[in-house]
Amino acid sequence: MAKAVTVAMARPADQETVTTAPGIGVVGPPDGGAAPDPDTGAAPGPDTGRARGSGPERTKPADMDAAAEFIRLHRHECPEAGEVGPRLLEIRRQIDLTGTYQHTSAELVFGARVAWRNSGRCIGRLYWRSLRVRDRRPVNAADDVAAECAAHLRTATNGGRIRPTITVFAPDRPDCPGPRIWNEQIVRYAGYQRPDGTVHGDSRNVDLTGLAIGLGWRGDGGRFDVLPLVISARGGQPQVFGLPPDVVLEVPVSHPRFDWFTELDLRWHAVPVITDMCLEIGGICYPAAPFNGWYMGTEIGARNLADRDRYNQLPEIAGRMGLDISRDRSLWRDQALVELNVAVLHSFDMAGVTITDHHTESRRFLAHLAREERARRVCPADWSWIVPPISGSATEVFHRYYDQADLRPTYVRHDRDLPALHPGPG
Ligand code: ARG
């Protein structure tokens, strides 16, 4: 049986206030050891594992045009960084020699921030300049990536005063792919598929839950079990790493007027740290670059806890409110939605955890647009993502159209299937 083992982690190269190494529980496959590679019979070490039947993935050499476009943008907005010409010569030399080039710290920070500024689906971009960048490019081993993810969560959570933060791990290089985090976010809740096809927990994470279990993780079978991180490095097999429970801040959901709300036993995690998007800067792809802002209440109250294929809480809430759920036009769903959203905002406030509401955030977004216009920049925005999922027309962002440009640097979600597990022996 798999056994959770807490191992001492090498202290992450964290120059911030985190002073203790996050203890990451490493969970091995069912036999307690690393799964042997069926082709070679070799047991993959943390970093020596290879994708089945192939060496590490090769990635293409960096594109000089993309690099030049980025360097010009950077030097245009930050002239103090120096001249374009000499930097491009240097980059060309590095690409000729190694197939890739290295960003300076200033370029990385600028690139990560501008990638946020260019994210057309994000309503929260007013503070794009304040993104904290944790440069962890030397980190490329799965266990170190896991430890740094835990450190990221701790420093970004900041006891509830959430700080927008990104941690940038090793980029893809022609000779070695960067690490990959297979989770959608650092904190996600397990979804256990029952034999009748229904799901216990968050159905969004059924596949990842299956993968984690296949790699030796054992969940508690609850509705809000925090999944382990599933990480692969250097093209090797994925490994699971349990998050230390003390880095995961969660908020229990209560309602300012409905005392029965606590009986629903709902909760949500404080910080959304996206882990499945690549950061692309100047032709370089950083496949593991977890980043976070703070929640807008509707993400939890109008989607995660409300969607029929997620936690589907509206019938229960409406029933308890005494609404007529036999007729669509009693608008029971709408009334329940509002109260669930009231509860989410109230609960985060009570817990002292940063959260924004969709009216405030709409106003801020229009302020951001006005600023970008003053700076003579195009601000791409996708209306269908910017307009909140409840009360759209009651927010200012509903009543206009936006530019739809596809600008770089950017965060992209590459289509990729979860890694297939090796068939067990026999
Ligand atoms: N919608 C996602 C969730 O509910 C989070 C996406 C990022 N959100 C954010 N506020 N930065 O978990």
C-alpha cells in the first residue's frame, strides 16, 4: 500500500521571508518504490525517468524574430534597460551556440507582467505592474518544483493578504524540456468517480484524481480533499507530491443571515494559483510558471459551487430558502445564486482573506482600460470572459465592446493530454 512519507526538502532558493523548507509529503507508487520503466526495466529516479519509448522531448530552437519583437517592446517601455542592437547581437550569438537564449532578470520580470497585461480573459489587470516575480529558473527537478510551489503558495497567501505572484521555473530548451505541472492549480479538490458515473467532490478534477491515485496517492474520499501536485521533469514520468496542509488556506462558507448555510459544509481555498499555462516571452516557453491573483467572488459563488457539473449547490440552497423549485420562472436559481455569492464574499471577509466583488472589479477594469488608452496601448479583452457570470448588465463592463488582439508576451494553455500511466506488471 502506498504510504505518505514526509521527506526533508532541500531549502528552496527563496530570497523572501519564507525561512523554513516546506515539508512536502512524497507519495510513491503502490509498491512503495518508483515504477520501473517497462521498456528499459530501469527504475526512474526523480529526474532520470524518461518518457516511455523516447528520450526527453526535443524543443525547437528559439525564434529570433519573436526574441527581437520582445526586446524592442521591453526597451521601448523601459529605455533604462539599454540599447536594442547590442542585446540582439548577443541573443543571436546565444541562439546560434545553444539553440536558445537567457532572459535577464529585468526582461523576465517585464515579460511576466506584460503577459498578465495581455491576458484578454482577465478582468483583474489594473495591478499588472505589481506582480511579484520569483525567479526560479535554475529549478528543474520535480521535488524542487513541488517545494517551490508550496513556498509560492505560502508567500502569495501571506496570511490572507494575498499578493499577486508568479514563480518561473526552468524554460524549455532544445536539449531539455522544462518541468511540467499537471494540476490545473496548486490547490484543487479531488473528484472521485463513483461506479454509477456520478462524482464525489469536484468533477472538474476527475482525470487528475485518477492519475494521482494511479501514482500511489490515496485520498480521504471527502468532498474537499486537496489533491497532491503531479509534476514531471526533464521529460520523465510524473511524480506526486502532497502539499503540506499548513500552506493551504481555506475559507469555510457561511451566510450573514442564513444560519443553516454552515450545514452545507462548503468551503473553498483562498488562492487560485494557475499551474497549467505556459509563460511565453520572446520565443522562450516557460512551461511551469505558476501565477496567482486573488479571487473574484463569482468564480466561486457563481461557478465552482454553483455549476451543475461542479458542486451544484443551487437546488439545496433554494430548497432551504423555501423557494418554489418546481417552476423555472420562480427564478429560484437566480435568488439562490445571489445568496451563495453573498455568502462567499461574507466568508472571505470574515476570514480576513482578500477577495473582490464583480462590481468593484468591473470599475477597476474600466480604469485599467482608460490607463492603457492613455499609454497608447491596445488592451485586448474577451467580452465573454470579462463580463461576470451573474448580473452582467448591472456591471459597467457589459455595456461595451473590446479589442481582441493576440499580443505577446502571454500566458497560453497548450493542449496536452495527461500522461498515460505505465501498465502495471503482468
Ligand atoms: N476561475 C478559477 C477558479 O475558480 C480561477 C482563475 C483565476 N482567477 C483569478 N482570480 N486570478 O479557481
